[in-house]
Amino acid sequence: MIMLYYPKGKVPVKYNIVTDPPEALYWETYQLKKSDIKILTKLDRTSAAKMRDEILNDILKTEKTDVPKKPAPRRVTTKR
């Protein structure tokens, strides 16, 4: 699936996410890496690396990472 990233004040960048194995994209425990992001728009090497980093940071920032924790069970103590 081809996706678009709109950097501020720049031309949109086409990219794709390719994981190994492919189904890892849907795993909750998989941590996305910069090497999983493939830039499809023609950019020079340094610009592509910066854009890959910017896309990864944007994905991680907007991704839901805070999973609510279950409250700890209450301990009832009786003193005699």
C-alpha cells in the first residue's frame, strides 16, 4: 500500500512500509524500524534518510502506545 507523507512546506513524499515477515505490520508487539520504511519518491540519499527518520517519528508519535493498566488488587488487612 502506497502512503503519502506531507512535510511542512515541502512536496508530498510517497512511501511504503515493508516488514519481514509481512504480517508483522499488524502485530501489536512489533517495533517499527527505519529500515522498514521504503521511500518511493526520488530523493538523494541524505534527504531520504532524513525523511525516513521524520516519517518514523511521526508514526511513533501518533501511534497509541499507552495501554491502560489494570489497577492493582486491594489488600485488606485486619489488625487485632
